[in-house]
Amino acid sequence: MYLNRQQSNNKTFAWTTIRYKTTSTTLPNAHGTCSGLAGSSKPALVMARVAADGDFKWLDTLADLYHLCIYTADAPIDTSSTHLQVPANRGHEAMAYLTFLIDNYANIPAAGAVFIHGARWAWHNDALDYDNAFLLASLNVSGALAPSGYHNLRCDWSASMCEISSAPPQGSLETHLNAMLEPWNARAASDAALPHALAALFGGDEYAISEGGGRLLLGRADAVRAQCCAQFVVARDRVWQHSHDEYVALRQWLLDGSSDSGINERSQNKNAAPRDDLVAGRILSYLWHILFMQQGESNAQNSLPGAYGGVDLERLNTLACPHADECYCRLYGRCNLEGCKTPGHCRGQYLLPPGFRLPDDWAATHS
């Protein structure tokens, strides 16, 4: 199938509207509202955490800068409350992010929203000491949003999909062979699953060619380039370019694929998210910039859902992977850096720790 997949010079994809159709007869009730958000002059800070992330008192020092919305995915559900709860611990940070967007859709602050993970210290935080408190305190939200209404919080390209040499295109035969040979490798499995997932999410039950809006399915040589790790800032009008129902459908895609969905594997929606939570969550980490990045002049002038006609993949990839020196200056005020000899790295700004993890005593020795 992949050897014979037709290639096209058309790099415009119909990834503009979520069209996934759930087979579930019930949808989660709203339990994820963030109190006081309506009318807030501060950007929302949406944290997706689990109990193992530890104490979140460190956010207190950021309360003057952000309106805090903290979701604990593995907390017991209180059916009497409508605040800051998720329907399931599924898809890693994506469930909290989507629940915030769904249950607070009408009240997204004019200053935008920042989405982060629950741990203060994490290997992917783009600072030499890996401290998210430092990064968030120095983050220039309005500057980050100026180019395209969305920005990943990472600048360094390590662990990203930005380097052409970092991974083969997701639709390639090599990617699918890697996934078959290394079924334990969540990155390989996610990359291989991405073409089908994008087509199912944006094409619904029928995905091949979308009228007037380009293709849905990635070709063999087509690669989605993206920054790592699903921490980002987004403008309100970029959120509102998609309807409330689209976010509901996207969350339901995650829930329908869960082993706890109540649907047996044989009757499960074939277009639902992969059951493997690592794979499903990683697929969505590739999706945020596709959803939110500004695409063309018509989109810049019209924030109505479905207001633009297609996604130019080459332009999307360029926007998703800004040069590290420009990014550090725009987001964190670290300008005129030396040692930026490649597009994705500036010496002395970030080091990828061995094994993608910090020493066990890092938090204790750096707090």
C-alpha cells in the first residue's frame, strides 16, 4: 500500500476542521470549568498534572502573571463539582488541555492561554536548570503570540521533529518498518500511526481527497515537523478558529480508543485513537500546532471556525520550527546570543540530559 501510494506536488492538506464521528451514545458532562476565568485580564496557565508530579505550590509565585487552571488527571472524580476535573486519565496532557478548551471555550482570556505539564523540573524545559518556574516567569506571552498566534515553549531542536535527519517522514515505508521491528518504541509507533490519525480526525468517515481543501493523507515523502513535548502558548482567536464541537470530537477520539471506554476491541470505532496511551498522547503532541498556527491572510482576518481553506505543509513546518536564537529572544528575552551556529541550537542555553531524564535528586537539590 505505501509503496504504491500516489505522490502529489500538492502540499496543501485539508487539516482545517475536526470531523471525527464518535460511535458513543453519551458524552462527558462538564466538570472542567476554571473559576473566575471570565473577564480575566491575565493569560490562563493550564496545568496538566498527576499526583506523582508532586507539590504545585511553586505556581503561587506566578499567580500575579497568570490565571491558574490546574487539572489533576488521576484525582478521584467528584460528580458534585464542575471545576477542574477531567473525564479520564488518558492521552497524557491532552485530556486536561482539551477539557479546558471544551468547558471554558467561551471564556478564553483575551491574553491567551499557556499549556504546561505538572512537574516544575523536567528534562524538556528549555533552561540549563530545567526549571519551568523560571521559564514561565520570563515568558513574553504577547511576543510569543505575535508571529502566528501559537508558539511552542521550546527553542532548542533536540528531541524534536524539526531536524530533517531526526526521523524519516511519517508516511514512509521506513517509518512503518521501524514500527513493525520495534513495537515497544512509542515514537516509532506514533509516527507510523500519524497519517491515519490525521486523515481520520480531519476527514471523518471518508478520507482520501477533500473537495477544495487539499489532501488528507500524508504521502511517502511528506513529513510533519514539530517541536517537542506539548507545552505551548496560544491566542484566543486561534482557539476560536475551531468550533466547540471540534474540541469535543477530538477529546472523544481519545476516549473512544481507551480500553476503559466500555467498547470491546472488535466493535471499537476503527477511526478512534490507538489504545496504547503513549501512542495516542504522542499523536496529539504533533497536532497542536496544526490546529492553532495561523495559515495565510484569510485566516489572519477571520477567526470563525473553518475560515481558511487548507494547510500548506511546507509553511507549517517552517513556522513550527523557528531558529533557536530568534525563539529565545522572542519568548524569553535572551537576545544576541553567541554560539548559535546551527538553526536549532545555541551553545549554553540547553543541554539534553542523558536518557531524557534528570537525576532523581534534581528537584531536591535545586529547589
